[in-house]
Amino acid sequence: MILLTEGATMSRLFDLDWQLLADSLLMIIAIFFLFLILSYFLFNPARKMLNSRKDKIRTELDTAKHAMENAQNLKKEYELKLQGADKEAEGILSEARRKALISENQIVAQAREEAARILERARVEAELEKQKMSDDVKREIIVVASLMAGKIVSASVDTSMQNQLIDETLKEIGDKTWLN
């Protein structure tokens, strides 16, 4: 127990009185209203800005995701088209080779036919030339025989002489020529 003497005052640790409580309460109310005003004018626009920025980023991410998907689809499509183009090019090349082989075979066949026609024409021409030569030889024989007959008649040669002249003429001309 503490004894207090008459003139001594008791000192408190916090010195709480009604005025301090009222001032503290007014200060708490003022801070609350200040917080509400700052929240309305400062925090709400900052929240709106952050939310709009978050929405913009989300939209850009979605757009980028769709663009990436489209790019992947286009890449797959182009790869398929490229493979198709390779196959088509190979098909075109094989078709060109096949047509070239057919064309080559046709050209060779035409060349063979032309060579056969040329050989046949040469054979026919040789045959005609042979026939012509045979006809010329026959004409020559006739001319020679006519001349010989004229000599025989003019010389009044006997028959033994005529036979001898005919035999000599035939030997000169040859038996094969006379028979053609």
C-alpha cells in the first residue's frame, strides 16, 4: 500500500482523461473519413486502372494464343501442301518420263518404218533399173542381130557362116542376157 502524503499527487502511467479520449475518437473518425475520401479518389481509379490493364493483358494473351494456334495450323497446312507438292512434282516427273519413253518408242518405230520404206523403194528402183538395163541389152541385141542379118544378106554368106556368126554374137552377149 502506498501511502500518499498530502501534497503529493499521484502520477499515472498514461494519464487518461476524457479530453484525450475525445481527441483520440475525433482523430480516428477523421482518419476513417480521410481513408474513405482517398479510397474514392485514389484507390478506386488505381483499381480501375489495374483491372483494365489486367483485362488488356488477358486479351493480348488470348489474342497471342489464338495467333499461335493459327500459326501452328498454317504451318501444318503448309507442310501438308509442301508434301503434296513434292508428291505432285514426282508424279509430273514420272508422267514426263513415261511420255518421253512413249515418244522415244514412237520415233524409233517411225524411223524403222521410214528405213523399211527407203529400203523397199531402193529395192524397187534397183529392180526397175535392172529391168531397164535388160530392155536396153535386148534392144542392143536386136540392133546387133539386125546388123548381122544385113551383113549376112549382103555378103551372101552360106549357112555355115551364118551359124558361126550367130554363135559368136551369142557368146559375146552371153546366154543369161539373152534369156532375160
